[in-house]
Amino acid sequence: MATPPAPPHRRVLRTDYLSNLPDSLLLLILSFLSTHDSVRTSVLARRWRSLWASVPAIRFHYEDFHPKVVSRADEIVQQFIASRRDSSAVFSLSIDLDHLCPVTWIDYAKSHGAHEVTLYLGYYPLQTPIFSTLFDWPSLLTLELEFGIGWPRVDIPPECIALSSLKKLILTVGVFSMESMRRLLACCPNLGELSLDVSDIYDATIEIAVPNLRRLFLAGPLGKTRINCPNLESLCIRSSSYLEEFHVYAPSLVRVHLVEFRWCHRLASSLCNVAELAISLVILPADLEPCSPFSHMYDDQGESLQIMPSKSFNNLKLVLVQINSEIARSTFLEMLSERVQAWGKVVVRMHSALPRSVPSIGPLRLSPIGPIGQMCSVSP
């Protein structure tokens, strides 16, 4: 008996759901990619051929260029800008290309409505005039500036600063003079979030007087710092330097995160009204002997635990402890409990095992907590 023929192979049709999305949603997805990768999507299908020319984000980074063409990066970026649809808006500009002057790119982004800018600026003499263009941007909302080595001290003319809408500023401190820094912050009346990474070679006083500032992150040597922010709610300090001239006026402060810090009496006096206190001291060895917590620490490590204000904590409700050493954690909590009248109502959360490096920490964000008074142990 003959075997019946096999049925013809049934072709499976696959629907390209991604390409069927509307342009607005595809452009949003592409805006999270580097410009290099968004242009590469043009070979996927006819639907994608020209989408990259309307992506509302421009992101060029050093890693996107082959070493043999890095020297032509400026030319390549110029060609890209010339190929974009001129009517397409630009919401975000991010440039990380050393030894290039992105004044033309900044002018292009500004003329197309960009409100977020991230720049890494390697120094060369023609770079200095960029600040006259960058800081004259009334519609800018977010600005992040990182500087390469070799920059001299720069003074910013007061007539060049127009940042009335700026809400978030992330800045490496060390290039601008003390007067320029003071002038820059004074010209940002709506600034709500500020992050300053202070260079090791910066020895001038840092003055932060921003009336509407809500969140402040400081890193680096902060020995000479003056903070006058009546509406400041969240403060994070990451510094191993002695804070001998650290002055804080922040009556609205409710959240404080201290990372690898050294004790400062003036700072401690500002902690009385905080509701959330976080301590990160991963530099302390995990194998401290239980006989005497402070005898096995360096002087500055012992001082790090002694942050207690002379007055009691009035509003403390939550404590987050990130200390590898169990004996150091116990010592800190014991010292803290002596300054809190209703210690039984305070929630304490601990990280028992921590990495050696602490990631950049912005405003303190905590997951939902357990019942009041409960001692919790959570993984990092």
C-alpha cells in the first residue's frame, strides 16, 4: 500500500508587532538608545528607514566610535545633524566626546527646544566660550556637566547666565571660580535638585544659597562648605574629609544620608528634626573584635559613628544602617537610641552584607516598611 504524500509545509506568518506601533511610540523607544544604535535600526525594514531622523534625543558617546574614526567624530556628528529633519524637536542632548567643542550642537539643540543637556567636556583652549552659549538658556530644565582634566579656573560673566527655568543641576566643582559658582546658583531661582562632585584640587569655599532647593547631594572634599537652604528636605553627603568649616542652615530637613563621612559637630546640630536617617560606612572592617568597638578603628572611623546631636531627635521615624561590622552597627544604634525618646517607635532597617563600593546615591528612596518598631533585615 502506497504511503500518502506528506502534507505541504504550512508557512507560519509572524506579525511584526513592533513595526506596527505608531511613530510617536517608536520614537520614544528609540530616544532611550544612543544615536549610534538608533541610526542602525534603519536597516531593519522600510518602516524604520527614516525614523532615526526624527528621534527627539541626541546621544553621542566616545564608545560609539571605532578608534580609527574617533578623530572624525566632529565631522560625523555634523553630518548627522545635517541629515535630521529640521522640523523635528530635540528634547535631550547628551555628548561625551573628548577634545571636541560642541558649541554647534548646543546651538542646534537650543533652537529645537531641548530641555535636558548632559555634557562631558575635555579641555582645549577653544572650549572656554562654550559657557556663554550653554548658560544662556532660559528654557533649560536639566543640566549635567562633567569636566576632563587640565581645565584652568574659569570665570563666568554675569551677563551670560540665564537659567531661570532650571530645576536640576549636576556639576563637577573645580573649574569655576568661587564667585562664578555663587553667581551660577543665584541665577537658578527654580532649582529644586542639586548634585555637586567637588574636585580634590578645589580649595575654595562652597556656598550654596538656593531658596527653593529641595534635594542636595554633595561628594568629595567638603571642608569649607556653607549651606543656606531654608526649604531643603533631603541631604546626602559622601565625603571622607574633615568637615571643620561645614555650616548648615536647613530648618526643613527631614531626610539625611551620610556616606563614608567624618564627624562634624555643626552638621550634627542640624539633625534634630530629621525623620529619616541613613548611615553608610562600608569602610569599617567587618571583623571588628567585640571587646571594644572603637579600639580597633582608626580615629576617623570612630568619629564617623559619633554623629549624635547634643539635643534629642524630635521626629526620627526611620533609620537605614549600612555598616558591614556587626559590632559597629550595634554601637551606632545604641548611641542613637540614647538620643531618641520614643526609640520603640523607630523603624530600623539594616543591610547585613554590602559591596565594597557604594553607588551614587540621590534622594533617599526606601521601600515600604514593616510595622512600627519592627527590626528588619533586608538584602542590599
